[in-house]
Amino acid sequence: MSRLLILLTLPPDVIEQYRLRLSRTFPELRIAVAATAESGASQLAYADILITFGQAMKNLKLGLESARNLKWVQALGTGLDGITDQPALGADVTVTSMNGIHGAPVSEAALGAMLALSRDTPRAVRLQDRRQWQRWPAKLLHGKTVGILGIGVIAEALAPKCKAMGMTVIGMTSSPREVAGFDRIHASGELLRVLPECDYFVLLSPYSEATHHLIDAKVFAAMKPTSYFINVARGGVVHEAALVEALRAGRIAGAGLDVFEEEPLRPDHPLWSFENVIITTHQGGFCDTYVDLVMPVVEHNMRCFLKGDLASMMNVARPAARGPLQHEV
């Protein structure tokens, strides 16, 4: 009997949805659930299969040293930092990810941050808490320009939404091409030249060694002082000290931040103190239908794993050293 560990730092009722659906579909599995570093470490020693988020592994500072029986890790997100960068991950462990499902939730998160910053919704909430009546002119998205760095499924969903709001949409990517919803697309290397045109800068670039601290002081200096920065990608792509300095100096108008270099964001971090910064807790892709979005991939891969048909698994990010996979999606 295969042993599955579901390791998630999510509300218990959400974790239970994963456990219940998998137990009904695969009664032959022995399923354990963990939400803390202590319970996760004790269960990893027995697990053949691990379902988790890379960010959960990082948040819990949980290593794979005890996972001697592990054969497959199914990440529930696209980001694999926290999993594939672990030295203790065995060469015979297959890692699969979750691609192609984040267009709707993360694009809505980006657009929501843009609207909230433009209308200064945090100010309205603070005034509501004090029962004070004040009015001010909102900044419109209509007629403004948004620059999007990183063009994938999320950007392809976000661009048409921005166009529907009457915006000019500029894309920047390592592989320039025509994409619906974009007015024009530039190579990523033109970022500093394009940013002075943008009223909003949305970061959608994945994290890697190549993109570590890609968004630094030079980038913030290139932005207009009236422009807003939105990060719904990965915290490590941004040099947070440079961002804090840009906010303090008034080099940008504000920021909407969903991800951070270290999560949870520590209570004494200076980013909490800015009234022109909206902080959300890595909520971008976390939505009411997320279990429904990921389960078809999880169930398909589980069937393949239990049959020993690793070559037919979907979204293989790291094939095991047992042999080449014949089919990757």
C-alpha cells in the first residue's frame, strides 16, 4: 500500500477537501495529513508520495532528509523552489507541478491590486474603522499604461482584462511574440527603457537563479514617481531593500505585494509601515475553486504512479533517474 502525505499550511477545512477527495478516488492509499513542521517531519519518513506547495516547505523550513521512501512529489503550484532546490531530494524522485490553471485567479489578484491602489481603498478602510467621512478623486485605470514582465498563462489572462478597462498594455518577455490583448511586446532586456511609459508595472516573472533580485534599485529608479508596482510572481525576484528605499524616497507611488523573499513576512518588516502599500498573504492563486482546478492533474498523475506508468504523468518538472520520460505536458 502506497503512503501519501498531504503537507499544506492551509485552513483545516481546505486540507480536508484534498484528503477526502483522494481517499474516495484511491481507497488503496494510506493518507496522512500534516500542517506543521513537527508533524510533517515525522510523517515524511514513511511517505512514498508527497503533495505540497514549495512555499509550504520553505515556510515550515522542512527538509527532505528523512524522506527515504519518497518516490514522487506533486507540487500544487507552479513554483518548485522549496522542493527541487533541496539537496536531500533523491535522484530517483519524480517531481510534477501544476501549470496552466492560474490565469483567472492571479490575473484577478493583479487587477484587484491595481484598482485598490488607484482608488486608495486602504485609506477608505482606515477611515471606515474610525467612522470618518472623507472624499478624494480616484485615479482611473482607463487611459493608463500597464507594463507586464513575463508572458505566460497569467499574463495572457490579465492583458485582455486590462484592455477591457481601457488601458494600453505593454508586454516584456524573453521570447517576444504576438499575444492577444497586448498592444506591443518587447524583449525583457528593454525593461528599463519601457518602464518610464508605464503607470503600472506588474511582475509575473518566475523565480530562478537568473531572475533573483532582477527587480532592483535601477528598475525602481526607471519607474515614474506616479506609477505603481504589483508583484504576484515570487518574492525572490525583487530586491526588497531596494523596494523599501524606493517607497521611502517617493520614487514610486505605491505597491501591491502578494509575495515576499521570506514568508510569512516578519512583523517588524518595514513594508508593513507604508500606507501606500497593500500587503496580501500569498493569496494570488488561492481561490474558492482551487481544489477543483488542481484535482484533475493530481488524479491523473496518481493513477499513472499507482500503475507504474511514470512516462504518462503530466507537468513533469523533474523526471526520476530511473529512465527518460516519454511524454511530458
